[in-house]
Amino acid sequence: MSDLGRALVLAGGLSHERDVSLRSGRRVSEALRAVGVEVEERDADSSLLEAIHEDPPSAVFPVLHGVAGEDGAIREVLDLLGLPYVGSTAQACRSAFDKSIAKTIVSAAGVRVAASVVLPHETFRELGASTVLRRIVDRLGLPLVVKPTRGGSALGCTVVRHIEDLPAAMVSCFAYGDVALLESHIAGTEVAVTVLDTGDGPRALPAVEIVPDGGVYDYAARYNAGATEFVAPARLSSEAAEACAAVALDAHRALGLRDLSRTDLIVDHSGRPWFLEVNVAPGMTDTSLVPLAFEAAGYELGVVCRDLLQNAVHRS
């Protein structure tokens, strides 16, 4: 058995990504048990704080996705309780979780980002939707990517190739958040780069290439087995692979992240990586990208998760 003590894996929550979180939590828990760690799984519900108070764990591994899981709130509570946990601080999570804020920060650090417009629902409604949308298309052109500024798993995200499809994309986006991010679509190869730090400094793992059967990496393509082909390491030139690793590390550092992050990128036809977004609580399901990156790097999931927990304990 591990000398780590009892670890608490937090999964579930009430976001749109609850099911994915539960699946991630189960896989992390199973991987930790396989390397001798005593694990308790709990949901982030009204019984959580009392249970922690009565029997505090040695460390917490949050695998909560979406709002309240990645916006820093749960980590703020863990800090108040004095519990060590895996992952970024509450402040860093807040900056990274909002895609428009994250883009601004990483762009200031020299990372390439697509041109974009941020549009709150109230502005969209009050100024006249059709006029606003025409001006956005005039500025950014088509195709466009429309997505909520906060949230994950591609929920509410649409690639718009024709202007007549833009209003429906906005409605879909606002169903998942009050603020929309519209950005120029960059054609190329979609990849994800995991940054891992178990105590000896952040390092970028091999990029994972994403090839969805339907051409769009939406919710179904992410979580239905066989709907997407993943290639790890990605089929990139050595120069492009190095550039992707550098961008992921730059984003990780610029946003003040720690332990684990996943940066999503598009590599254009010239081999240049463009930053899309960063995830501070990446999925750990059977079809998730981070475990694929671990495997490509020759790492065992349970060992990495155990090392992250031990590093959290040492840090505290």
C-alpha cells in the first residue's frame, strides 16, 4: 500500500459535464487503487464539507468539470479547509476558465491567437442581433467558431460557415452561457498538449492529434468510443511539435497554472500553432486526451496521479 494515506477524488457536481466528471473520477480512482493508494470518491454536494470535517483526507484530487469545478470555487473552499489538492490555485483557475480572459493573457505573453469578439447576451439582444452579427462577419469573416466563454466539452460550440446559420449558433451558445466568444476559424490539425509537473518543473508531453469522423470535435465525438481517431504522438514535423510544446508551456506559465493542464491548439498548414483554450481539470475518461498523452510519454496513469497527490502534500 502507498504511504500517502487516504486520498479523496472529487467528481460529479451539477454542471452540464457531470456525467463526464463521474467517468473521469471513476477512472482516476481505479488507477490510484491499482498502485496501492487508498481512495474515497465523493460528489461535490451538501454532505461534502461535513464529511471532510469529520475525517479529513491526506489530499484531494478534483476531477470536477465545468462551472464550479474549473472556475476556482471548489479550490477556494479547499484552501479554506487547509486541504492540499492537485491542480491550479483558485485565482489561476478563474483566469484560465474564461476563454476570452485566457486568450488575452496568453496573447500578451506572445502566443498566437485567432481574432475574436466577445458578445454578452444582453448586448446581443439589446443592440439588434442581425446588425451586430453582420458587423462581426464583416470584421472576422467566415467560417467562424461560436462558443461560450466559460465551459468545456464543446457544449454550445458551433463552426459557422454560412451567415444564415449564425443566429442558430448564437442561440445554442447562449443555452450554455451568458457570454459568447466568436473567433475566426483556423484551418489545420487540431492537437492537445498536456503539461505535467510532479515537482520537478513543468514539461510538455507528446501532442495528441484529434481526427473526428464527422470533421468536428463536438461532445459526441469526444465521449463516444470510436467516434474520433486519436494519434499520439501527433503526426507533426519535429519543428511543429516543438512549437506546440512551447506554446503549451508558455500558456501554462502565463496563466500561473500548476501540476496539470491541457492546452488545445490548431496547427495551420504552415506548421504554426494557434492557441484555442486551456483546461485546468482535463478529462480522464477512456476517450480523454490527457491519459493518451501519458501513455505516449510512457507514463502509467495511476503512478502519475499518485505523484501529483504526493507533490500536493509536500507543497502544503
